[in-house]
Amino acid sequence: MKTRVVTGGRSVLNLDTIYGVTTSAANVVAAHDGRASFSLQNIGTTKVYVRFGAAPLLGSSKNFSFILPPASGDEEGDGGTLTVDNYQGDVYVVTASGTSTIISTEFIR
């Protein structure tokens, strides 16, 4: 079992999940009141747009929280990463075109 210390307490790895990301937004981290933190890493070769609480909007009405840069090759481990502590809401991802792959890791108190 993996553990991680977050803000002075122990949290347990809840889930590692790999998602295919497309131009249709998807909820990749569902809301959870007991979440201590989560991480996303882009392990694909296309930029991934991330938004908290709602699907990212692209095009003329841009609205997103972060962009995860692509990896240099599939599963190279050098793609963009995002780690957020103390956010319990939904997290959505989308690509502007093409597809990518992310890994999501969630830690629960």
C-alpha cells in the first residue's frame, strides 16, 4: 500500500486510473469529501486542458484551469503534471484536437 503525508496527516492511495482523453470532455476525478489530494500526468502526446468543477471550454469562449503539456512520446514520463491538495470537487479534461492519455492518482484521508 502506498501512503503520502499531506498537511501533517496520513492519506491512503485510493485509485490510480489511466484515461483516454478526447475532444469530448470527461470527468476524471469525481467529487469526494474525503480527498486529501490528487495528481494528473499527461502521458500522451497531445495537450490536455483541465478545469475544476465543469468541463473545459475551448474555442472563442475559453475557460479552463490548467494545460498539461504533452509528453515527448507515449508514456515517456515527461508530460505535464498537476498536483492539488485539499480540493474535493470534480475535475474534467479535454483535448482541443486528437487524443491523449492521462494518469490520475487520488489520495483519501
